[in-house]
Amino acid sequence: MDNRIKQYLFDIEQSISDVKSYMSAVKSLQAYEEDKLIRRAVERELEIIGEALNRILKIDPNITIPNARKIISLRNKIIHGYDEVDNVIIYTVATKHVDILKEDIEKL
């Protein structure tokens, strides 16, 4: 496996760990919505994950990462549609989907 891909996979793992750390203090969607610092931190980590996935697929389009395109699309939405970010979607991704992504990344 290309060393750049290994670095991007490591970056994804780090960002997943950070999201989980940030979200450990959040007990509900309401608490998430009320904490701008946590929201922005989680959004930034999801941007990093999406960008790293995008770079991986540019290097090797044959790598299979389930939902990679959806994650990249989420990254684009956060960056380019910052005024339309849906907190419910971000909260759901941060509390449910990052664990699934972590498993997929660990398999690689």
C-alpha cells in the first residue's frame, strides 16, 4: 500500500478518535446544538476525514471504503454550504457512523 494512503488512513483514524473524544461530553442533540465549540470541532474533523478519503480515492480508485462518496459529499457540504449544515445529520454521523467508518478503516 502506498505510504501516502497509509498516512491518510492514519489521519482518518485520528480524526475519528477526536470526534469520539469531543462527543463523549455531549449527552443529547440539544446539548450538541448548544455547544458551538463542539459543533465546529466535530465539523472540522469530518472535513479532514472527507478530504483524506478523497485523496485516497484519487491515488487508488480501486480501494473499497463503504460510503466514501457520501462522506466526501458531507465534507463538501460542510465546507461549501456552511450556512446550511444540518446539526441533526452531523450529530448522527458523529454518534453512530464514525464507529462504522473506524471498523472499515481498520480493515485496510
